[in-house]
Amino acid sequence: MSLPIGLYDQLVTEELAARLNTMGDAAQTDELASGEAAGPLLDLLSNTMSRLLESFETDPRDSLLKQLELVNGVLLHLRQQTSG
């Protein structure tokens, strides 16, 4: 699926990069400076987590437990990656 021509303010994920590659010279990207990356990265993480958490469509109690397990797993992973 190709993208309509226009300006976009979003991070280039692997999926988006694959779509941009099909556009050839019509696709141009700019790199973020390291000081500018935190906000967009946090937005991407937040949107992705929201979609994942909302995807649990089972019994409400079971759904809540799965959501908590996912969040706890992500937090644990983040702590392990950032501890020196």
C-alpha cells in the first residue's frame, strides 16, 4: 500500500521504511537530533502500548490480568536495559 504524497511527522518504523522504499525518490526523510527523539519515541511507545492493551478482548478479569502482565513485563525489561 503506497502513501499519499505529503508531509508526515512520524517516526520511520521498519514497516514505514518498507513502504517508503517502494516510493523511490519521492520519499525523503530527515533524521532527528538525539535531543529531539524522546518525545516522538514516547508517543510511539504510548500508542503501541494502548493498541496492545486494548487488543485483549476476553473476560474482563482475564483481560486485566493479561494487561498487567504485559505492562509489568515491559517495565521489567526497561529496568533491566537501563540498569548499569
